Amino acid sequence: MKEIYFDNAATTVVSPQAAETVLRVMTEDYGNPSSLHRKGVAAENYIKNAAKAIAGTMGVSANDIVFTSGGTEANNQALFGAARANARSGRKILTTAMEHPAVAEVLKALGAEGFEVVTVPVDGQGRLDLAFMERELTPDVILVSTMYVNNEIGAVVPVAEVGKLIKSRCPNAAYHVDAIQAYGKYRIYPKELGIDLLSVSGHKLHGPKGTGFLYKSERVKCKPLLYGGGQQGGLRSGTENVPGIAGLGVAAEEAYGQLSERVEQMRLLRKRMIEGLEVLPEVIVHGMPGDEGAPHIVNAAFLGVGAEVLQHSLEDHGIYVSAGSACSSHKRAGSPTLTAIGATKEEMSSSVRFSFSARNTAEEVDEALTVLSGLLPMLRRYRRR
């Protein structure tokens, strides 16, 4: 049975070049980057080269890149660090109604510390209410945090508009962007977009798990979460994950080396999938239409069929998808994103996410649609009994 992997928003396969680099650093160039001998210098050079490569994709300085254990740590570092460092200037933070738990839970914790967290609503397709945001951008706002791309429905936040709005209304506030589903799919230039803090996870772009980075503008004050040996300018102490960082650098270079071609391939697959789903009975596609949405994510509700039932039925045919966000799929509570866009309970309980990489093909999409057209009537009959 051929494997069809449509869960790339959850994780991607590591590219061969990144994997080879990781293995080489683990087994040959394994020195501690803080050591002063040749092995240590070689390890340090891997970190410097990765930072330079990543910075080059965004038009920023390599000194602005802080390597982390992944997107969750990058989000935590950005939000806790910036909020606590700027608490004397104000206590108000703005965010959106469709954030990932790695942002939403941090802001909940900051709320318990006495910060005022204001949530900006979205419409039925995930569009941000910019008028609401503008009204809430008062002088006591110190931090704004939004996604770039929503991980469940692929809704895209107009970060350029948001950045411009923040700078015009609250020039001293920091703008944090969770770009975990966007980096490697969009050209992101933080300085042009008004982004001060930006989080990325390596395993979403064919890099190794346990890797990520935070871009931090020089102008932003940020307290560390980890204290110790003072690595990475004192913002993230601890011996760096040199093999993972080296692999992440390779993956970033690959992602941006053929970005236009990769994104075009994903957009074609998304369009083909949506067109195929829309002709199936009792199927509702969530998110933004056409190129307004992210190139790699399709979320659809298959009314009358439980999401997990459909997920495992597709798995029996070698097709891998997500029943909701992978990071929260084991939780029983309804999806905050689907709740925010006004989805019904039935839609939430029957929603499945398909997510693509440039390695997927049109033939795989067609096969998935063929399998779905056969499965859905059978599963609906079974449920009705």
C-alpha cells in the first residue's frame, strides 16, 4: 500500500541533506561550541553558519537569531521575556482568538501574573477584526502577538497591516509573530513588516524535531527564561543543540532556495483538494478562499462522520491526516480556532485537516478524494445506526 502523507502541518519528513548534516555533527564534529579547542571551534562555526543562513532568508542580522528547542520555547521566550521586561511601561497585551496553545496558554499565565490580555475576534473565515484591534491599541499596550498562518484552517493574518497599525498607534509596543506555519511558505522580512519577535519551528520545514529559533529585534527588551552559562548573548543559556541547529540551517536554505516553485506546487494541491471536496455531499471547507489562505492547509468538516473515525479509516488506506491540531488532538475540548470562526459543534467534531508539502503530488490528492468518496457514504450509514 502506497503511503500518502497529508499531515505536514503537524510535522514534515527531514530532508536527506539536513539528516546527513545532523549525523555528521553528532558523530564527527561533536565538540562543545563553548570549548576553545578545534572541536569546539568547529561546532561553534556550525551555529554561526546556521544563524547566517537563516538571517539571510529574512534580511536580518545573524546576531538577532536565538536558537531554541522549537516553536513552543520560542513563543514562551518571546512572550514571557518581552512582557516581563516591559511591565513598567504598561500591562496590556493584544492577541487573537485563534492562536496556538503555545501562545494562548502563555498569555493565560501572564494574565494570572496581572497582565491584561485582550483578544481580537475573527470572522467566519479567520479574518482579523482590524477595527477592533485599532480601538484596543491604547498607550498602555506593551505587546501584540498574532499568528502569521493559523495551524488549523490556514487563515492568514495581514501582518504588514498589523505591524503598521501597531507602529502608528503604539510605537513602543513589541509585535510578536508566531510564524511556525508561515516560515518556508512566505518571504518574511521582519524589519519591513514591523515584526520585533518571530518564532519558527524546524520540524515544520523538513528540519529536525527539537529545533527552532526566535528572531529578536535589537530594539526589544526581553528577559531570559533560562539562566546559566550565558550562551546566545545570555538570552538562552545552555549548551546549544549543534547537530539540530546545523540541520535547521540546511533546511532553511533548502526551503528558500526554491521557494516560489515549492509554494506553487502546494497551492495547486490545495486548490485541487478544495475543488474535489466541494463536490462531495455534506462537506464544509473552512478558512479563506483561493490564494487568500495559506498554500498548504485545507480544513473540512465531513458532517455525519466523527473526525477520528474518518482519520483512522483513511489511515487504513495509507492516507495520513489530522483530526484537528496535532498539538491538541488528544484534548476533548473544542478547537479554539473553529469556535472563533463560529463553527457548530457538529462541524468541530467532524473536521479533518489535510496539509501538504512540495513533495506531495496531484495524483495523491486524486487518490485521497477517490477514497473519501467511497468511505463517506459507508461511514455515515454506520453512524446513523
